[in-house]
Amino acid sequence: MASYMILYYIYIYYIYYIVRQYIVWPGIDADIESLCKHCTLCQKNKPNPISAQLHSWMYPERPWQRVHMDLAGPLDGKMYLIMVDANTKWPEVFCMQKDTTTTAVLMKVTEVISRWGIPEQIVTDNGRQFVAEQFEKFCAQNGIKHITSSVYHPRSNGEAERFVRTFKEAMKAKDINAELCILRFLFSYRATPHATTGCSPAELLTGRSLRTTLDLVRPDPKVNVMKSQLRQEGSYNKQVKMRSFQPGETVWVMSFSKNQEKWTRGKIAKSIGPVTYLVAINDKQMKRHVDQIRAAGASIKAVEPQEGSEQAEGDFLKETPHVSPRSRNHATPIQEAVPVTPQQDAEGMPSPIPVVSPVRPPTVQETPRARPKRNPKPISRLGIN
């Protein structure tokens, strides 16, 4: 082949430079080029054309839409199946040992499908494993479009080929067993931002970044917030006591209705949180914070309504405060209501009796009593007349 190339360049040099020294005619350059193009020997030994312009694959819209596959190896006598997602750059590596049959490859493809779903396209080279009838049938049954690259043109499947190169370099530099090296390599690759996307494959595929040992260097905002909250709770809880209520316990509940008193009696229905309770008041249930609830005191008792009385349930009467004997002697009795006889109007009908409210006694301030003077003993006691 080398001798043919030398003869080809000698022939071109002879035509362009030697012939011109002896004869020239109009259009000699175009005629010489036409002669070389139609020369069979020249075309067979002509060097390869220059590389064509780079045509990139269209970037997929979704993760795991287009997957590039290839076989790498042998490395230490083992073959590896490589799968790379074109959208997220997420890699999958499987050690195939020496079994690279179509059945073994489809088993690993099915394992990936069970984890990430069925891709829309699979790009491979023209290896016998990928062009077999079994592989084509598998793609047809699962609705996968199988695209093969040009023969002996690995750049057409550049996504997988570039990762194969990176994977081989990592395996050559290993200082541990191959299985552990693969796991560490995949972890680092998936957690590292990709040069094309600017994000890590894990972040694009799973929506979060993988936690690595480098995360221990920078503080975690969540941990700082939790520490601050615990410190604040500990400082505040030293000043207050923890209060809790049991279901069925009678309590006083703060009411925010304009038609009710500020505090209404009710019962604890159930606890719906650490400091939140559901309180039953009559036929209604209200959610209240523990700060809006207080236990029913022992000094408050319910008065049972008597028969024939119009006292409604829920009315309560406070006990009469204790009055000391001394204050009882000096207290002014309550003024009794004077009975009023009904008066008749002009038509002879009795007019309604005005209701006289009882007059409460005025507050009497107790004056301190003077100490009584001691009576002297009779002189006869001393035997003196």
C-alpha cells in the first residue's frame, strides 16, 4: 500500500510540474484533474478524504429517551456492557465476563428497563449481538427504535464511545479489585457535573444531587436550623410547664364568638397534635391551641336544674365565698324587696308589677377593734379591806 502511495504522488508531481515544462495548452489544469479522477489506479490508491463536518445528535427532551450502547473490552479477560442516557449522561456498566451473546445482553437491557423504563431509541454499532434477529424482535415488541451506526465509524456512536474511553482509563488506573473499582467510578461519574450539561447525571435523572464526602466540608442548612430550634425550645420551655389534656376531660375553652362568653365550658374530644386539641362544645367541635384551653377548676360546680325551673343546661353558679364570723357580725343585711300591690288602670285591668332588683349591701370596711382595758382585781384578794 505504501508503494502505491509513493507512485501516486510521483505521478501527480510528474504531470503537474514536468509536463508543463514541455507543453502547455489552454485548460491544461482542468484536463489533468479530469485525467486523475478517471484513472482507476489513482482512485484505488488515493488517500482517505478529509473528515466531514461534525453533526451532533439532537438533544433528547426527556431522560432515558435515547440510550447509546456498546461493548468494552476485553479488560483483564472480561467484557463490559456500556449504556449511557443521552439526556442526563447517566451511565450503566455491567460485567459480562466472556458471555456477550444476544441473550446475555438482552438480560441486562431488561434489568435497566425495570429500573428506568423503556427507552424510545437505542443506538448501537453493528456488532453481532445487536444486529441479531432476537435483538430486533425485542425492540419491536417493546416499541423501541433501533438505530445502528455506520460500519467501522465509531464516531457515529460517539456518546457510548467517549464513555468507553473514560471507563477504560479508570480501569487501567485501579489499585483495588475490579468490582469495587467499577462501583467507585460510577458513583464519582454520576455525582460529578458533566461538561456538556453543567449538572451531574444524578441531579438530572433523579432530581437531587448525590451526597458525597465533600458535603461534610460545607455546613448543612437543615442541621443548623434544627440546632437553632432545639436551643430556642430549651430556653423557652424552662419557664413554662408542659400541659396536656385527656379525651373526655372537662375544660374551659376560649371562645371568639360575639354571642358567647370569652370562656366556654366544653370537653376534650381528641388530640390532633402536640399542642392542638379538638374540643366539643354542645354540638360543635372546635380546634384550639393548648394556650386557649384551661382545666376546669374545682371551685366551679354545675347546678342541677330543678324540676319546673327554666334554667338551661350549662348555667353554673359559683359557691358563696367564705365569710369570717367577725365580718358576719358587722355585715349589713341585704335589703329585701318590698312587695308591690298591683294597681289598676282606667279600664280596671291590673298594671304589671315592676320588678325590683335586689340591692346589694354596701361594702363595709372592717375597723380594727380597740383592745379592752383590763379590769383591776379586787383588793380583797390581797387580804386588804
